[in-house]
Amino acid sequence: MSRWRSAALAVASGAIGAAITAALGRAAVGRRAPPVDDAGNGVPEEITVAAALLHARTPRDVGDTVVRQTARLFGASVVRFAVRGERDSFEYVGDSLPEHVHGDHAVFSLHGEDPAAHVLQSQVASYWPRFDEFARRHGRAARVLAPVPVASLAMIPIVGERHAIGVWVIGFADPQTFGRRQRAHFEHVAAEISVALERALLFEFEQSVAAALQTSLLGPPALVEGAGHTARYLPAESALSVGGDWHDTIPLAERRIGVAVGDAVGRGLEAATVMGQLRSALGACALRSDTPAAAIDCLDEFAANIPAATSTTVAYAVVDLEHDWVDYCCAGHPPPLCVMPDGSSQLLEASRFWPLGCRTDVRRESARHPFPPGALLVLYSDGLVERRRRSLDEGFDRLVHAVGDRARLPIDFIADGVLRELLADSDGVDDVVLLVLRSPVSSPTMLLRKLHATPGELATMRAELHQWLDMVGLPKEHALQLVMAVGEACMNVVQHAYTNELHQLVRLEGAVVGDEVLVSVTDTGTWKEHSTRSVGGRGMDLMRKLVPSVQVNRHPVGTTVVFRYPREPEHLDELAAARA
């Protein structure tokens, strides 16, 4: 049998591995296995470790398992496990050292002076029966291990098919001789670890390819003119994280924006391929159709030529910012949720029709709902609300409350908070898509503005933010500081975030949250924190001097900078102390 084991085989064999591990675990109850000595005493560690590693799907899983099993079976006082990364770097993905020590010494180079690097280059294990000799040779590396008692140390390379892929570091509080038989046992275990690690690296590679495929099919995240929107895609917890759920945002004429969420039947590459075709087709249909219903009917005609597209569900809405309404139509899909500026919520159920591929002679019809400034529209897939032991109505109620509790926050906060709350009890068997859109607003509780990332827009941004901060009652002196800090973040977007992107926009949001004013600046470019230091000597340092709390949230594409400022001046010292 090939040494390579696919991720699917690892998952399928989990039950067998669990039985083996459970049996070995019962045998070990009430005792701690001693390290194997030259006489060959002890249990067959390679079998126990191999059984435990059957459950390890990622390199980090392998590292954590190796650390636990080594400490338990060999009586080690410290265990570290590093894995090859990019550009010949290695990272300790499993480590029994205290967190503060691990964080400072988690990565090393294959070509550096770390003794582990020499072991990897030579692919020969290094044994130190006397740790004091190791410390004399490698003082810096020895000091890293100072928080734990170490009398003897072993460094064992994990060698793959072509080169070293990891290193296994084991320290013992009791002196070890590291005789021939003991070394042979370590190296037999290392061979089993190598098989598991190669399998995990292959799985990780497959996952990265799948994520790249899904990202390309969903298209690059881009801000659109006028309204603010954000979207999330979470794949099912399967061997290959691609699926049939999708979202799209389509700029239309006359200050209209189309938003869609769909769900192609099935999982894996087939569903993802169908999803990619349907998503692109809906974008084209939307540009040629006067109503959401007409766009879905057009998509239905296209889907008739794709057998696997039958029973695909779609929700498509068009937000009209000029007339403050939203037109929508659902083809077998859960209804959109609309939250009004006063906090009232309604599921939009007036236009619900059959899924794609269920042809009838009746044409679909759109419905219309008011959508004033500050209103919120939420589209989602069924994986967000469906649970095996709960009714669908209960799932809708949970969604309404989860969104309602956060409705006045910036839209990224809404999306992330809703996912955390509603997926806490999810079994992960279905993809999840969530899209949140808010119309522009400036009210005593919230602000949303979309601006072009150009120098000429900065004055408009400052004026509108000043006006809003005055509306929420922030003292003028403190409002000026906040405006200056937000201006720095926007200037960085203007100068450094975008290169050749079509939609070079920045989203400015504000909210009153308890005793704080929260302001966020979002782009979909490449935000460079250190670039602003050349702009008059300002940048992150200036922002943090002006505002007590500044947080930079980096996304796969784009960045959000969040500023928090107390509404009452007396809270400034308290908040600054908490931040320090």
C-alpha cells in the first residue's frame, strides 16, 4: 500500500483508530509508562502513537498529538514539534513550553544557527545525555528550555519522501543514556509520525487549493457605490472545503444594487462548479432584467441546460437607493430579513417561488418593501438557520433576534456576531453564506458613508464625521481628535490600499455602543501600516496618541481599522489604562 494516505482515508479510518486508542488507553489506566530503556522495557510506543495520529488531519493536529503522546508514553518533561513552512522556515506547531516562551521562539530558519536546523539539514538525530553539554554548545537554545527541568535532550528529524519535514524535540527531567535500543524506538516512532505529517501536509495543500478555487468562483470582494455591504462564506467541515453556496453583489444603473445568495445542491467540486456557472449567469441576467423575478426566470432558462443545477435555490434583491425601497424574489430560498432603522424586523416572504429546474407555466413575480436610510438587509443560506432537532421557524426567530441585537453596529460586527451566535450549535455539515447590506445613514445612533479613495473625498469625510459626532454629543475637542485619527486611516487607504482594482472605495461607519463611540474605516485593498510613517511623520503612532483604542483587523482582502472613543471625557483615563 502506498505510503501516502488521503485525507478521505484518514477520516474513514477514524473509527478504527478510536477503537485502537481506546483499547490502549484502558490498558494504560492507572499507570504512567516509563521511557523505553536499553533492555527494551516498555510498551510498543510506535503503535500507540500511530493509532492516536489517525485522527490528526492538519500539521497542528499532528504536533499537538505528538506533544501529548510523548509526554505520556516517554515521561518527557518538555516536547516541541516543528513543521516545515514556506521559504525553508520551520514553525513549532506543537509545544509544551509556556505560551509566553513559545510565542517568542515559535519560528526558526533551516539555514539559521538553531541546533534543530542542523538536525534537519543533516537528517541525523542528535542525542545529548547531559544537557549541560548541550547548554555549553548552544546557550541560546538551552535558555529557551529554562522554564522546565531538563537533564537529557533528544532532537529527531522527521524525514519525508524528499526532505526533512519536521523535527521532534524531547527533553527529560531524569538523565537518559540514549542507548542503541532506545534510539531505535525513537526513530521507529519518528517514522510513524512522518507518515501522519505527510498526510496532514497533503490535506493542508488540498484545503488551500480548495479555498483558492472557492475564492476564485466567488470573485474578489469589492465595495460597491452607495450602500455598505459585507459577506461571509464558511465551507462545510468536509474533507474538501468547497461547496455550492454563493453570494454576489452587482452594481446596477440609477443608484441600484443587486445582491444575491444561492445554494446549489450537493457538496464538493461538482456543486462548486455548478455554483460558479450559476453565479456568473445570474450576474449577466441581472444586468439585462428589470426586476429580480425576471432575472431569476432568466437564470432558470440557463440552468435548464445544466442537469446538476436542478433544485438550486436563489434569493435575489435589488436595493434602490434613489427611491428607498428593495425589490426581491426567492426561488425556493429562505426569505431575506429586513431590519428598519427603528429596530423593527420583518422576513420578506411576499415573493416566494419554486427552485430552479422545477419548470411551470407561471412566471415569478417580485415584491417590494420600504428600505429607508439606515435599513439593513440580510441574505443567507439555509445552513445558518436549519438544525436537525429544531424547527425552521425557531431558526428564523434566532436569526431575527441575533441580527436585531446588533442592528446598529457596523456591518462587519453584525456579520461576525451573528455567525458566532447561530453557529455555536452547528454540526458543520452544510455550507453557510451570509450577506449584510445597509443603506447610507447619518442618525443619532449610526453612520454609514461610502467614499471614493481619492484625496478630494477626504474633506467630505471629515465634514460628515464632524457633523455626526456633534449629533451624538461628543465634545468638540475630543471629536477633533477622533476626526484626525480617522483621517489618517482614510489617507492611508487613498495612498496605499489600491493599485489596479476597479472599485477603489472606502466605507466609513459609526455607532454609539453604550458609553463609547465606535468608528470604523474599511477597504478591500492592501493596507500598509508602516507606509503612513512617511506622511508627515504620522501613521499608527499618531492614531494611537489621538484615540485611546485603535484596532487593525486584517482580512484576506482588505482591512478594517476600528476606533473606540468614550462619550464622556472622564472615562478617557480609565480606558487608556485598560488599553495599557
